[in-house]
Amino acid sequence: MGSHSAVLLQVFIVLCLVVFQRSAVKVDADLNTTLTVDASDSSGSPIPDTLLGIFFEEINHAGAGGLWAELVSNRGFEAGGPNTPSNIDPWAIIGNVSYINVETDRTSLFDRNKIALRLEVLCDTTGDNICPTGGVGVYNPGFWGMNIEQGKKYKVVFYVRSTGSINLLVSFTGSNGLGNLASAEITGSASDVSNWTKVETILEAKATDHNARLQLTTTTKGVIWLDQVSAMPQDTYKGHGFRSDLFGMLANMKPRFIRFPGGCFVEGEWLRNAFRWKESVGPWEERPGHFGDVWMYWTDDGLGYFEFLQLAEDLGAAPIWVFNNGISHQDQVDTTAVLPFVQEALDGIEFARGDATSKWGSLRASMGHPEPFDLKYVAVGNEDCNKKNYRGNYLKFYSAIRSAYPDIQIISNCDASSQPLNHPADLYDYHLYTNAKDMFSRATAFDRTSRSGPKAFVSEYAVTGSDAGTGSLKAALAEAGFLIGLERNSDVVHMISYAPLFVNTNDRRWNPDAIVFNSYQFYGTPSYWVQLFFSESSGATLLKASLQSTLSNSLVASAITWKNPVDGNNYIRIKVVNFNVNAVDLHISFNGLDPNTVQLSGSTKTVLTSSSLTDENSFSQPKKVVPIQSLLQSVGREVNVVVPPYSFTSFDFLKQSTNLEIIRTDSSSRASI
């Protein structure tokens, strides 16, 4: 009985396996796909060197309280406006009114920012009104807490004057004022500080607190004025003021350009609050700062025009300066009155490119950069194409810039992907914010775009809304499909950048974003990691590739050849987005390759996927959705691979170096490489 049962069980298992295999073959047959790649040296077309870059806008406290490492918020007490007494937020008073009176006045040393802080200290170390332990004064919590780390040094600078001698304690403490993380005592006689005096000190932290604050306190009776209080970490990138960890995230993207400083930040809700480059250069103490009325927060403009140009240079990226063209969200200058804005743009170009002896070039030189910056791209406004005065204003800018700087590439706000422009331009802006399904479908958006005329600059794109969350896998995969389409159309699409770039989690003005941070933590969203798949595309060679599949609505692919600058090796990279619930058996066929050209050793597969389309990264799980690299198991002119469901996969095939014969066009001479 037991033996007969065992035989029946074996037969049953075999029958089940046969049925299962037939079912599996049927599914696989439906999902079989072939990608044919012409890998011959003569078939490819060059991809622009500028294809992938970044767009930096002052939004979500991306700069102030983010990439710009200044720890003090409202360092010049100007955020409360020009009238006094004014609000000094986020500064706060240490001590009650029986010990100290604090208010602003207009006695600053600096003409462009006249507000200073007056502290009337009523208590003392002796007498009837003894100051409390720890003294009285003011503190600044920075941008939702200052990150103070043990062993690191911080440069504190401020301006002070007084009616008498001073004895100030400058210190970093915990958020509640307890715990001395680092401190220095500043003393001076009445004659030392009777006029405004600059004070500098270096504080070295003896403990770590990610939510610290800066305090200036005293126990000496008298009147003290403070102004332009700054605290900067001493480990910024190259000492240029950029937060090193966030700079590293940008550098890893290998951007070929950086578009700055906006965005709507450039326009302003009203022109009076638009970013003006002349007010953001020169010594930091003299910059007036301004209220960004689109994203609704104050910036001291420590991260100004000069710093953006420096950032581009540090990243090895081409700067793309976006300037105001006399148009904001709510008001605009008539074309007959736009010439002051045109002159401001010309002056800004001279600041970047002018000789060190020129008016504005000499200011740049005085800031420590005597050599010109490599500014070759400018954008006339942002998203202003449909505004009444845009075309008239644009033509004024175009004529003046083309005459003075004929090599500069000028970017129009008007989309020419489906119809020609009615004005001259070198490039045109294309912005796309949409849901995941529509984003993925836009992979073919430029297939029918005219190949003549200005080139496309896809300067802002992202999946938004419920599909995106605060940075989902679903959004990233749809964007990857869109990017593959742009790469395949790189003869007409010359530049691409995602938006927004940064978000401080304490001030989310926009979702999603590429890089998320707080005072001490950071991570990349899946959309950030998608962009890294394309970091080698700039300057690479696009190969002809044909996809035969029944899954044309959910599968896209591209092929490039690129050279690794580190090891000098050449690779064929196949990128595939599977926006489908099922895995796909992909057959890759290479034409034009000699046998054994592709090497198994050094060939890799990189996959971005996760267990759910809604999965996101976070501070607690910063690498929940990140690319995973592994070695390929087989290579050759014919390769079979499996593309996981809902995934973005990159296959890098290492090409063996060979001596190739290139036949010249006259066919009578030959050259070997």
C-alpha cells in the first residue's frame, strides 16, 4: 500500500510539473522580447557632452539651510524688514525684561543692510540686579537646529560695538541652552568697541549635537549692538562654503551643467522680490538679502551669483545663468522700459567673463577669482513664454547679448518641440510635471520633433502627485523611461535636468525631490539614483537599437558605447525599463561585433527595483531603493537576460581592445587605430 501510494504521488508530481512548464512557457513566450543593437563603429551618433546636468533652485531651503553651509539664519537681522523695531526670528532672547531689553535699530555699519540688534543689559555681576547664571543675551537655532560635531571647527564672525567694555561668551549649546559644546570669551575695552568692530573666533566642538544653537551672552551691564553674525563649518568643500556631504551627492551625478538660481525664484511673485544678482555679490556682510515671495522665506544671499559660478567650476559643470527678463508672476515691465534689465544681464555676464580690469570683472577678482568663469549659456527668464511682454523683452535681450557676446548660447522659455519659434534662439526650455503613466508615455515625445532649428533643453521634469509620494520607485521608473526616450533623441535634445534638486525635510515646499536632507542626514530618492544611470551618457555614442516586443507600452531600451575615464576601458551599455508587473525574457543581439569582442570579466548588471512601486527611501532606510550591481553570467554577440518586473536595468558589456581598420571616405587610403 505504501509503495503504490509513492508511485502515484510521483506520477502526480510529474503531471503537475508538465502543466506548470507548459503554462510557464506560454507566459514567457508572450513576454519574449528581442533588442537588436548595431554595435559597429560606423553606426553610432555622438551624444552631446552636455546631455545630463542639474538644476538648482532656491526652494525647500535648498541653499539657505542646505547646500550653503552657513549655520546662522537671519544673520544680519534684516528678515523682519527695514522698519524698526522689527521681528528678529528665529533669534530669541535669553533672559527676561528685568535683565535685558532687545530691539532692532538702523545703526548698522553697512549701507545696504541698515538693521542692527541693540541689547540693553540691565543686570550685572554685582549690585541689586544680579544676572542669572549663564548670563543674558540672544541665541540663534539656525535652520531647525545646527549640526555641531565633536572635533570639528567652526568659524564664528560678528560685528559689535558698545557704550562700554564688553565681556561676551560665544558658545554652541544644546537646543535648550544646556551643555557647552564649544565656547570662547570675547572681551574688549570701551575704546576697543566704541565703533563697529569685527570679531572672529574659531570654536572646536568637544561634543556632538545635531540640534544645537549659537548663543551670545554676557553678565556685564551696558548697551551692546550686534550685527552680521555668522557661523561656518571649517570643512566646507575646498573652503568655498558648500556643505561637503551634499556637494558629494552632486559630484556623484557627474553633471555637465548647472542651471541656476531658478526657477520661480528668479521671477518672484512680484518684481520687487525677484533675485537680483548685484545684491548677492561682494563681501557677505554687505549683501542685503531678500524675501523670496514665491517659496515664502528669507535668504541672506550668502549663496549668491559668485558662489553659483564657483559651484559650477567646482563640479566641472557648465554654468547656465537664468536671469529675470522684467517679468514676475504678478507684474511685468513693458518692452519700452526693459533696458535696465537688459543692462543688468550684460553686467552679470561681464562679472562672470570680463577681464579683471573691467568694472564688474574687477569685483569678481576682488572676491578671489581673477580668472573669468566659463559662462557660455544664459536663459532669458523662466516659464514666461505666454506672458504679454515676453517676446518683445526677449528680443531686446537677444539682440544685446548676441551683439556683445556672440558665442553665448541663448535659451528661450518657449517650447519648440511641436511647432517652430517666432523668435531666434539657440535652445528652448521644455518643462514636464505629470503622472507616472503620462511620463512614461513621453519617451516618444521628441521622435517627431524637427531636426532643424534650436535644440531642446529639458530643464525641469518630474513625476508629481499621488504617483510620486515624496519620492517613489514608481515615479523613478516612469522618469527613467522618459530619459531613455530623450537619450535616443539626443540629436535634438541637448540638455536634461530634474527638478527640484534638494529638499530640507523641515520645509517641504514641493514633492518629490532628488536629494533629501536635514541638518546632518541626507539620502537620494529613487529619482536621484535613476539619474546616475545616465551619468556616462554625456559625450558617449548612441547606437542604433531596435526593440521587437509585444510590450511596447511598458518596455523601452537604449544602447550606448562609453569610455570609463578611470580605467580607460570601453563599454556597451544597454538600459532597459520594464514598467510591467511581469518579468521579461530579453534576447540581446549585437550586429557588427567581431567574435569575442565582449569580455565576461568586467561586464556587469545594475538593477533598480523594490518589492513595491510605492517604496521610498528615508532617513531610517536611506538605501531601501538603490541600484544593485552584480556580474553578468554570460556575454557574447547573442545574450539572454531576464529583466525583473517594475525595474530599471543597465547592462554594461566590457569591450576588448582591438585594432580596427577604418576606411576613409575616399576609400583609397586606410588608417588603423
